[in-house]
Amino acid sequence: MEALVLVAENGGPTRLARIGVMRALNRGHVREFTEQGASLGLEKAEERPMTVWVYVDASKQVSDVDHLKVFASEEAAERWLQENDPEGVAFEYEVLE
């Protein structure tokens, strides 16, 4: 998400923004194979809505790299917050298609 903000504001590299978004969108996809080798992970990933956890540091400017942090899981957000901003809060948002 930070890469998207940088692209929008500064004309940064769109490829990196696309890679970051695709990683977030595919985070729930688990590759599992049957004996025939068919992937079953996508069906399991679609059972629940995909969400990300977002932390905003209001003391930073929007163009600052540290202004926005997006996490793939609640555990990752909690771990980062404990180390970097113990009083901070990350909010869960559903990824829209």
C-alpha cells in the first residue's frame, strides 16, 4: 500500500506497487496438490473475506515511508506494534476486489 501512495504522489515505479498489492491479495492462497497435481488452495482462500491490517502514523507526512504500514495478519501487526509503537493501533480492513 505504501508503494501505491508513492506511485500516486510521486510517480514512483508502478511495478513495485503492483507486486505489493498482488502479494496482499494472494496472502490467503495456499497451494495444495492432489495426486493429479491440481491446486486446491484457492477454494479454501475464498471461504473467508481477505483482510489486511493497517497502521497509520499521523505524526508523519503522507509521502513519508513510515506514514502507512500494511500487514498481512493480525499477528504480524501486533509483533510490529510491540517493537515499534506499543501504544499504536492497527485496524482490520477487508480487501475489495
